[in-house]
Amino acid sequence: MTAILIVDDEAAIRESLAGFFQDLGFETILAASTEEALSLPGLEGVQAAIVDIRLPGQDGVFCLRALAARYPAMRLVVHTGSLDFELDPDIQQLGIGEEQVLLKPVPNLDMFRALLERLGVYP
């Protein structure tokens, strides 16, 4: 089964995304912070991570960098409510492009499915 890591400090968003992905056949792993996400065991098998940028403690950019360094095969998606978010060169060097950034609120959760398929991640 394909696993997806969801890192977001808003419980309602984590749970909503988890339910959506579980309905599609994905296994979901949830974390409320960068620190929690990076302390989880067994992330080697996770195919994709959906990471909020504004997180308590270390921000989502730190999380993305750490995940990319530890798990180079993991596909990374930015999910942010920050309307002024811009991809800085550090994030682009991780292989994250504009097409991998979804702004909250996402009008149709199917956009996540379509994005993951473009990244080669299937349930």
C-alpha cells in the first residue's frame, strides 16, 4: 500500500486530507509539526509528503529540506494558506516547482490526486 505523510498543524485539515486519501486507497501518516514528522519511524516507505509551510516550531521549509535529505525518493507537495508564499531557490533545488504548490483552501481535493499522479504516486 502506498503511504502519504501529511504535516499540518490544523487537525481538521489533517483529518480531511487523511480521509480523502484513505478513500483513494492510500495509507496516511499524520503529524502536527516538523518535529513530530521527523521523529516518526518507518518513513522510508512513504512515497509522498504534503507539508504546510506555517508550522509551530521548525517551519515547513525546514521540514521539506529534512525530508528531501533523508528520503530522496519521497515526492514533496507544499500545501499552504500563505498567499504571499514564493518558492525560494533552496526549495526549488529540492525539485519542487510551482506545480507542486497548492494554496489553501484547495477548491477540489481531487487536485491532490491529480498532482500525485503527475508525480508518479498511486495508491
